[in-house]
Amino acid sequence: MKKIAKHNHENEEIIFTVLKGKMEIFLNETEKHILVPGDILYFDGVNFINGFALEDSEVSVTLIKK
């Protein structure tokens, strides 16, 4: 994974987990998170996410209907 374009998932909750590498993730373009393996970012899908890999990375994304 190299880049995540800005998008959202209304009506869902998101669980974003880094499995390998290092990711720089932004929520609503202002809230910055640096995530490494084992880190979990849980957020409401109404928020916009974008970001990119700082290293060769693999992630798991779970969408949960509200």
C-alpha cells in the first residue's frame, strides 16, 4: 500500500489496523496519526481519511454498519 486518497464511509464505523510497515494517516486533514504494526485507529466513518505509507505497508480495514 502506498497511498490512501481522501474519502469517507458514512453510516459505518471504521477499524484501521497496520499489519506491516508504517503509515501516516490524517482524519479530516487535520488530525495526524503515525501508525506501526499493532496500532489500531477506530473512528466514525463520517470523518474523512487520507494518508500514505512511510514504509512498505499492509493494513486491515474493517467497516461496521451503524
